[in-house]
Amino acid sequence: MLLKYFYDNKIAHASYLVGCQATGEALVVDPGRDIAPYVAAAADNDMQIVAVTETHIHADFVSGARELAEQVGAKFYLSDEGDQEWKYEYLADYNHELIYDGSMFKIGNIKIEVIHTPGHTPEHVAFLVTDTAGANQPIGIFTGDFVFVGDIGRPDLLEEAAKMMGTAEPGARRMWQSLQRFRQLPDYIQVWPAHGAGSACGKALGAIPSSTVGYEKLVNWAFQYEDEDAFVKALLSGQPEAPKYFAMMKKLNKAGPAVLDGLPRPAQLDQQQLQAALAEGLKVIDVRPAEAFAEKHIPGVINIPLDRSFTNWAGWLLDYDQPFYLIVDQTSVNEIVRDLIYIGLDNIGGVIDPAVIETWPGTQSYTVIKPADIAERIIKGEVVVLDVRGSSEWQEGHLPNARHIMLGYLPDHLQEVPMDKPVVVQCLSGGRSAIGASVLQAGGLTNVINLAGGYQAWAAAKLPIERE
């Protein structure tokens, strides 16, 4: 048996290729939209991808399952559990087999057993894997968004992202029942989840790529509860804000994402075309580091630096129904295109090199200031302090006189930010607030300041903190 692990740092997504070395057949589990890594890994190991499966209809990235079916002829094995809201809608034209609790299929000598594990979503399944060539007991389980390292899948996404009200608590109770089944598995079984630290599909995911059933039963917080009501309360509390794009991902993956056949190649723009896009009110994203953007940038442009958080904030701040444009160095175009299509942002109107900024008439900047240099004005209320962190961070402590608007919601709440005073934007360390500063400037505010080091630097300087 061959097991290959793939990980996308931008959205903390793990996927797998599991193959039978005797027959040269392979299965891909929970693939991302860019299928090139799976195809290359299969070729490197003299294998053919004959099947693809998913633990559930994903909400945080566009699945590559359809792409694999189109490009290499992989057969679908997909869940038919859950009600009518949770059925795949595009399978009729493809070789597929619907799977249920207790279903079994084989990839060469590799046996895959299906366990229905609702809670995160109603149709969610997990896969027990047995290498029958050398054993009659399973070696591991693909848990998807059911059990992570140190955490479990959140059941409130349907309510928070898809606005399916009244689903969070019933989902949490289904999760409780699914965990009782997990408890019965042998301790030695390896756990292979679909996400790691940084994913919004849970609240406390570990950074270790895999675990075991026994270890999770010992240390995972979710297995320390003996009372269902207490467990439900704990599971539903303290979850991070559900990214706005999650609802679109669920819709795309259910209906069937567009087939790409390789990375799109966006058009190259000139200065006049970029000016026309801004004049139309279309979004333009500058992906340079925050420091460079603060020093000099084009008015009306939003800054989302091309780092590990890029995909998440692009999903929050870009529209799916309008084209958008990118200021990006040519050496990074392929990377950024891949990041964007991973979450279904295919509508890239064009790209332009950052050199355009040097010849742009009337550029902007914003101030970056240390806490000690503005603390007195903040405490006296002479400036507006805008905290763009998440709700749980805000509740743990915040600056005096601060207002709270989480960064992802800021574009829809600009009218709530006073314009009669300078606005100091603040997050935990200065990264999210830099994006927030650009959103405010693009929205028409001129006197914008980013608090260097954010809440951490403020607290380290032993300046006043308020708590609710």
C-alpha cells in the first residue's frame, strides 16, 4: 500500500492518494481543485488514478473530484447520506457509485469501508482503510472534517455560512453520536484528517498532520465530555467567524464546479485598462507586502498580501459575480491564480505589474504607528480605534474606546466608522489591520493609521486593556 499526503498551507487543507502497489491502482481522497500534484505523484509511482472520493460536500475549497473524473477518468465514490439538500447534482454523466454507512469498495487490494459520521454536515462519511494483501484489520481512517488532530468539525457552518437556521444544535448532537462510534474503534488506527491548524472548519486544530484513535481519545477536548448537553454547549461556543465564501463553496461543490483543464492564464493589463476598471467600481487587489503598500499605493485598491492568509481574505473580500483585477509581480501570477481558483474565484479580469504604481498620478499612503506613540490619544478618545479581530479575540480583551468590526464584515459596515477623527486600525499583530486600513481607504476614508504590532504590542507595553 502507498499513502501520499498533500497539504495546502493557504487553507490548511490535507488530501491523500492511497494506492495498491500490486495492481498499480490509486484512489484520491478529498482532492483540491489543482489536480496536477495527484497526477504527478501517481505517475512517479507507476500508478493510475482510477477512483476519487470525498468525505463530504466541502465548504472551504473547490473540490478537484470532477476535474479528476474529466481528466483521468476516475470513478466517483460519493456519499448519498443526508437529506435532499445534501445530494450531488452532477453525477449522471460520470461513472459513479453512491455510498452509505456500511458500504465497501476496493482499490486493488486496498479495502475501503464507509462509516456515516454526521455532525459537521449531514452527509459526512469517514473511510476505514485495510491493506488486505498483508492484514485483515484496518490501518487507518480518513476522517475528513469529522475528527481532526486535537479537535472536531464544527456543526454551525450550515447556520453561519449557508444561513440554514436551526441546524447548529441538531448538528452538534449528531456529532456526539458519531463520536461514540469513533470511540469504539481500536486505539492503534491512524487518523488522517482533511485539515490542520489554521482551518476555519474547527476552533483548535493541531498542526501535526496525523494522529491515532487512541491518542485523540486521550487528549482531544471533545472526548473528555461524558454529558451530551455539556458537550454541545462547548462545541458551539468560541467558534471563529465562518468565512463568507463558504456558502459559495458548498453550492459549487454540490452543483459541480467548472472544469478547468489546467490553470487559467489571466490577461495582461496596461495602465489605461486598470484605470477603466477602477472607474467602473470593480475591485483591484494589490498583493504586495503591507509595508510597501502603506508607503505608496493606487487609490481605490485593496491590499491583500500574498502570504499564508491570502486565500482566506480573498474569499472574504472578493465578489463571485464580478470580475476583479490584480496588481502582482509576474513571477507570482501562477501562484496567485492557483490560490484563487482553489476557492472558486475564477473571474480574474486581468493582472498588471506593480511597476504601474511608479507612474500612477496621485498615489496614496497611510501611517503605521507604534502603540507608545499614540497611546495617549487613544486613551483620551481623540482618535477612533477600530478592532478588526474575531469576536472571541475581542471578548478576551481590547483597547480602550475601541469599536469592533471583524475584518471580513468591514466592507459592508463602512458607514459605521466615524469620519470626523483619524481612524486607528488594530488587530492582534498588525497583519489583518493592514488589510483593514486598505479597505477603509478604498472606501473613502483618508486619515487612516495602522497600529504596528497590534493588540500584542499594546499589551506588551502594559497599556490599559478593557474586558467585557
